[in-house]
Amino acid sequence: MVATQSAQMADDVEYMRGGMSLESTSSILLSSSKYLNSPLIRDWISNEALRKPGRDANTIARTPEFYHALEAVFDHETTARLFREDAERLPELGAWLKERPLGNIQSEDVANSAPGTLGHSIKGLLDKGFKLYFGRLADAVSDFDYVRKRRSQIHDIEHILTGFPADSIAGEVALSVSHVTSSYNYYQPRLAKETSLTSAFYISSWVLRTTLHTPEIMPAVCDALEKGAALGKRLNRPLYMELWEEYLDWQLSDLRTKFNITEPGGFVGRWDWSEVDDAP
């Protein structure tokens, strides 16, 4: 019986490999993937995908480490060329990159904002100690650097606009999926990859980590994947390109109508659960 099962397993392995050998004569780990060859990226993805959630590390706590790991394999020259190509293809993108709006929102800008407006919601963030001014991110040295810093600057504004709750794993999944989807709808694929790579790595690690350690939260994560993709498909361009600083006195309901952002409803599962909470 055991011999028969071993033979069947060998046949299955042969079938799945398509007759190809995975043997190597190299004495060190070597791959055709620059990401697999990077010990820093391997360490980051394995830790983020396999670790348990805990109070010592929130959902996006290790983003600086990922930026550091990515820098070692990042192709600045090719990415700059891709931005030039898309800026020529999309005049609005070219104008936006040339201007590089900074959008420094200060407390006094929203101090008297009416309830229900974007400014009133932002005031709530600032009152809690959030910082939404570009200067804290330092000057951008390239188009890619600007896009990354602009998205970091308005990340919490995106949570307000979309209705995807901040700090919860489902809320972060939904927002990240919408970012990836809208990027691929707007940029050429190879540039979309570079502008949304951090989100793609995080989505992969969040789904696996939740599956492994908090499966009770997976219905919410699955719902978030669906809602985030649906929003991303509706957007004309990534959310970070809009000058939200000019809409502080707009009602959120009017803003969502203007930009085709449907406030999500019918949440499935524990959308309120945060990874710094006790396991469900």
C-alpha cells in the first residue's frame, strides 16, 4: 500500500513539473528573480506572511524595512523612463508630475470645518496627532519618490473617502487592493507594478497571515478583496492624484458622488478587527 502511494506521488510530482528537473549545480541560493535573490526581501515577506499578529507590530509597521529592502533591487533608470512614457501618453499625469502638489494641511485649515465635510474628518485625524503635511516626508527626488510619498501623505484621507476603516486588517486590504487595481487601470503594466508593489507584497502577506493564524477574520478579508477591486475599477485614476486639499469644505457624500466612490455597505465578517487586538 505504501509503495503504491509512493509511486502515485512520484507520478504526481513528474506531472506537475512537466518533466523538468529542478536540480541545480550551484552551491548557493541563486534564482532568475532579483526578489528571491534578495535576503532582505526574503526575510521581510517570510516574516510578514508567517508571523502571528501582535500588539508589538501593527498592520503596516514594517513598511520602512520593505522600502530599504526594495531599494537594493530597484531599477531607477527604467522606472524613470516608464514615467516619461506615461506622462507623454497621459498629459494630465505629465502636468501633475511637473507640478508635484504638496498639499500641506494644517490644523488651522480645518479648524472651523462643518460636520460631514472632508475637512471635519481630517480635523479628527489631526486632533489625534496625525501629520498630513508633505514636509515631514522630505523633498521627492524623482517621480517615483514623489508618488510614493504623496500616497503616504494622503493614506488616511483615502480611508476617510472610501469608508474602509483605518487600522483594521480588512480596511487595509480593501484600500490596498483598490490602489493596485486603479494603478493597473491607469498606468502601463510595468509602471503600475512599480507604483503598487508595496501594496501587492502587503496584500499577499496579509491574506496568508490571516489564513494561518486568525481564520475567523478571513470572511472579512475576502469581502475586502472584492470591495477593494470593485472600487479600483470605478476610479478614473489613483486616488492620490486628486487634490483633496481643494475639497476640504465639501460634504463627503458629494465628494463620493463626484469621484464615483460608493461608500461600502453590507460588510461581511469582522471588519472592525485590528491586529493589535486580542485574537478572536
